[in-house]
Amino acid sequence: MRQDIGSTAAQDGARGLSNRDIVELTEFRRALHRRPELSGEERETARAVVAALGPTAPDALLTDLGGHGVAAVYAGGAPGPTVLIRAELDALPIEEVGTLPYRSETPGKGHLCGHDGHATILVGLARLLGRRRPARGRAVLLFQPAEETGEGAAAVLEDPAFGQIAPDWAFALHNMPGLALGRVSLAEGPANCASVGLRIALSGRTAHASMPEDGVSPAAALARLIPVLTALGPGGALVPGFRLATITHARLGAPAFGVAPGAGELWLTLRALLDDDLQDLLTRAKEIAREEARADGLEIAFSEHDLFLACRNDAEAVVRLRAALGAEGIAHDAENLPMRASEDFGRFGAVARSAMFLLGAGRDRPALHNPDYDFPDELIALGTQIFHRTLRDLLG
């Protein structure tokens, strides 16, 4: 069941978004959608957020946090905990398709994960906090950069300015197509898998294609590695011990018929439910690759990319979210949890009691990262409502 937030606002403007708010926030979301920026490039998106936050008069506003991150602080009149609510700024390197009047105006880039909607929800929350501050403690709204690469949360946490907003609690959401529109999925414990991208570079020696024996080709080693590495992570049930290895790219030599190859690359994504299992999977993959390279007289080099730690929901943080959902009459269960997908929010669990929930975007909607995905505007008010109730329960 989803409440009409507009009607709630009519009864108590300080506690709910007005119809005008919802119209303006929808326009803001669509403006972000038109101008997507990739991880680490979110300069203009951050500026738009700062401009939208201005009328809410935050007590402190941090910019350039961990890159292009923005944090707005709304302080209460009495001592209390610091509660952080996080959204993301970045888009994806995917060409958007479709006929939306507000579709991406930047070739090869699109808000196809819904971060434009998440950021808009926090702008809506800022409007409510600007009208009525918490009674105690502090509410911090964090607009995080570079979530899609797994680099943003670490950069924010390592930024010296983060000490000014160090939270006791941290909450986030992610919209989720496949779940009924407006339904919430929430559970304590593992929520998202840990993952890392591993690039394996093999180097030998080229030769004339008529005399391949004069060179050292990585072809055979690549052919052996693909099934062996895939077998390290067969997938299966999402329980402790789950591991998945996915080949994402392979390259061998140059596109020429006269040259036997002397170099090759293999890219794979390694995934596990637990951080320790991911590290073990990574170690084993490297050991196997070294053995295959040694057997064929090849040099080998590794690089790691897009590291995501496992996201685990703190039990007490989940209790707080469930209480807010119950008070607002919003249906919730644990459908689709834990998830194979990774989420940069997991790092905040090291500094605060943290939890993330999924907010249903509709069962028949295109999947996240599909070229025709679009965040449902109906979720702006609902996401704002859930976070606002959580803040009120914790901070008054």
C-alpha cells in the first residue's frame, strides 16, 4: 500500500511534500536525466544539486567531497546522533534509446540506473528539512560521486572533510524494477555482493603467420583460462560461499591475417557474497593464470578495477527502517535480497550502523542498465516520505 504524499502534505506542509514540490522535483529529475555525467565527471550535476539545495538553507554545505560529492547538513537544537542519507550523482556509459521528451542529450551516456531519481529524493528531503529542522542531532544528505565504479564511497570516506559529518547512522535506497511499484524490500544481513574486475595481460612474441613456431602465442593459454576461471565461480544460491566468475572481455593479437599473436588480455568480474570469499576467489584466479602463463613461456600482469565491498545491513538499522515503513503503512518484505549486484554503499557500514532498502519500480519495467530504463517519477515522493519518517523517528 502506498500513501498519497501530496494529500499528506496538504494536512501538514512541514511533514510532507506539496503538489507543487512534486511538480518541481519531477522537473528537476528530468533535467538531471537530460544531462548525464559519468563517474568522476559529475561537476555540472553537483552544481545543479547545490543550486537546488540553496533555498533550503542548510546549516553547512560541503562540496567537492571525494571528488564532486556534496553534503548538506541540517542541525537540530539539541545534542543527538548524526544520521546520513546517501544518494548518487553518476550516470552510465550507455547510449539511451527511446522517445522520452527528456531523454539524454549526451551521446553514449545515460541515467539508466536511476541515480537521477535517488538524487531528486534527497532534494525533496532537503525541502522538508529546510522547513522543519530536526529536534536534535544532525541530518546529513550526501550526494555521492562515482558509485558505478566503486571508487566514490572510498574517496568520500578518505576525504578529510568527511570528519565534519561522520555519521552514527547511514541509510540509502535503490530503485528496483521487477518489484511491484512502491513496494519495499528490506532484510538484515547480506544485501549486495562484493565484486572486483580482474584484467589479465599475457605477453609473448609475435611471429609470421606462416611460422607460428617462431613466436610465443597466448592463444592456447587464453583458451584454457576461460573455462577454468569460469568454473571457479559457478554461481548458485546466494548463501555464504556463493561465488561467481564472469568473463566480460577477451582480446588476442592484432586484427591481421599475417601475424601470429604475441599478446592477449582476459577481463573477468569476480563476485562473492562475503568479502573474504571474494579475496580468496581473486587469489585463486591469479594463481591459476600464473600457472597457465608459465606453462607456455608467457609473461603475465594483473590489474584490479571497480572494487566493491559487500553491503551488509545492520540489524538495528533495519529495525529503524521497518518501524518507519510500518508507521507510514508501506508494504515491505525481503523479496530479491540479497542481490548479486554490487553497491558502493557497503563501505559506509564500517563507520556507521547502515542499511539499504530496495524500492520497487514496477514488475514490467526494463531492467537497470537497460538502454531504455527510466526512473519512475512516482517514487520521488515515496522515497522522500520513507527517509523523512526515519529521520523524524531518530532525531525528532
